[in-house]
Amino acid sequence: MTIGIAAQGPEAGLAVVRALAAVEAVGRGAIGGFVSFVALTEDGGIERASTQRGGIAALFGKGGATMPSALAGASIAGLMASGPDRPEPLSQFTPADARVGLVTGHRMPNTIGVNGVNLNDEVLDLMRHGLSPEQAVAEVVAANPEVDAGIIALGRDGTMAAANTAHVERRGDAGHALIRRSERGAGVAVLHNAIHPHRPLAALAAEVAIDVMLPEDRPNGWITFAEGVSLAPGPSNAIDIGANGTVERIVIRNRKFLEGRWSLGIGYETPVMREAKPVAVVLYEPYMVVDGGRLCTIDGQSQLSVPIRSR
């Protein structure tokens, strides 16, 4: 039962919501009930939202459509979710300190441990006293090996850690994913259990969160293809453009496409060249039909603008 997700980066609040939505859409089991959401806002506050039934769509609408902008845009956010009707207050599952960070997890991280304190609260308190999330989680998990809990800790600075107790590690249905900020420019941690199929779900949730925060296909420009553009041979596929972003020539490595009629894809992130210098990559690969070394149609049209990302 339960899944915990925490993220740091642009629109981390929206990221954890869409990550949970992806799990609820694909998985079955201990999901679709309660959600306890927490965000550390840019003005130094703590914002919360929760529901006992209906999962993330009941809380924020499909895909976070009704999510307040302050929560969606928060750069530090986390949640815990499972089946319905958990003990109130639901905030006990996601303790937070605006100056320090937040803690979430799965199973029962609100269980009282050997030091007489809930495990998640103890982790947060250790962070208040200077321990890193990794140190705090490691210390509490090691001291409570037979407590039924997994902990995710996320610091205000974006550092994070996630670990299960030995008891939870013995389960056969636990999932774990951790992408650190140093790896991608944003970070996310996921722990879950009792949700099937359990093997791919943590990675799915983590990658959905990263895609919200730092989408690889986010454009910052456009170029326009038009019927009649010529093809030319070259050492690798490339798109030559003019100053106004109009495609002037399509460079093709495979010479067979220069004669006859063909359907053609130009490849993943094909370079965009201006005056023989690379200036961008193409983010959308259109379906092109060429004949006699010239472009006939692009996605069935005589003209089409496609997104690019500048280098």
C-alpha cells in the first residue's frame, strides 16, 4: 500500500501530480484513494492539499487542471497516496518545514520508532539540525530495521534521499527510483509497494516528473518546410535554413533518396544549419514524401512549421 513521490525543479508541484496520475492510469492496487500533497512555495510558505477518496483527479482534476498556480509552480513538492480512508490528519504522512524541506514515503512512515518519534518527523528534525537528507534517512532507517516504512527526504536545496527499512526490503513488490538534480538538472524520488505491475512503475513516475520539469522537446524556435525544397547529398542528415527560418535545403546522407519517389524521415534531433554552422536541432520529425530530389509533401501538407531547440 502507498506510493511516495518528491521532486525538485521547475513546476515540481505539477510534476509530482502528473507522476501520480500516470501511475493511477497504468497501475492497479493501492491507489486511487487518499492523497496528501505538500509544497514549499516560492514565498517561503507551506501549502497543502488532501483528499481521502478519488486519487489525484479528485484533488486537482485530470492532469492537474484545477491545481492552484502557486502549488503547481512550486519548486519543492511531495505527496503520499494509497487507497481510501486513512487516519486524519493526512498531513502526518508528509511533514514539512519551509526552511528545511519535506519528508514523504510509503508503507507507514508515520510509525513511532525506537526514539519515540514518528520516523518521518525524526528525519525532518535531523535535517533541521544539519544532517543532509541522505544522512538523516540512513540514520533513521538503520535504527528501525523492522519498522514497516520507507522514507523519502527532500531538502530545500534540492538534495534528496530515499530508502526502505530492512523489513520493507524483504517485500517482493517494492519499487524505487531516484534521479538526482546533478544528473538531469532536476530531481525526483519515488517509493511504492502493492501497486501492479510493480517493476516499471517507479521509473515511469520518475520520468514523467522529469518530463514535466525539464521536457526534452520544449522548443524555443520554429522552422518552415515548403513543397519544392531541394535535397542535396552530404555526410549526415541536416536542414539548411535562411535568416527567416525558412528551410532552403535538406541534406541527406543516403543518396538513394535523391532519385525516385520515397517516404523519408530525417532522424532524431537532426541538426539545423545556417551559413554552414549548426544553430539548433529539430524536435519534431515529420513524414516527408520526396520525388526527384525535391520535397513533395510534409505530413501530407504543402507547408509545415516544426519546432526546434537552439544550441
